[in-house]
Amino acid sequence: MPAGSSRERERQYAHIKESAEKRAVSEERAKEIAARTVNKERARSGEAKTASRTSLRDPKSAPQRGGERSHRRPQGPTKDQLYEEAKKKHVEGRSAMNKQELREALGR
């Protein structure tokens, strides 16, 4: 947990990590899931210094969403996730592309 985190966030982190481990997720992955979830909640509530665009714009909190955006779902990643991947791969014209065009540009 980041320095200055509240006890509530530390308890939330521990709870999420234990829950993930009970689902037979590796300890490393459980830590990652817990950290990402807690950091997103901190960003949404204004406790974090910085926040990603998706953290602030998402209408549902991470616990409410409950893994809806998993890459294993039939519809795949979100447009924002595809955009970030396209950005890393330096795909030209990505800002004007819709979700389907981003998929095609990335070869999905």
C-alpha cells in the first residue's frame, strides 16, 4: 500500500487479496488485483494524486463491476483498453477509430 493509505484501504486491500487467493489465484496476481482495485477506488474518491482517465470516467466502481471487463469475456477488451494498446504500438489515426477499427488495426 502507498504511504499515507488509510486503515480502511489497507483492510480493503487485505480482503481483496485473500478473496483472490481463495479462488486459487497466485499470490502475485492476487496482490496485483488488490492493488489495482484499491488504487482505482482511491483515485475515484480523490485520495490519490493522479488518476487514469478510465478510473474517473467509469460509472461503476471496481467492486460493482466485478470483472465485467475481463479479456476473457466474449466482447473482449473495452475501447479504452484497445486504444491504450494501439497507443503503445504507435498505431496512426487511433484517436479517430471506433472500437471495431481499433480491433482490426491491432489484428484482433
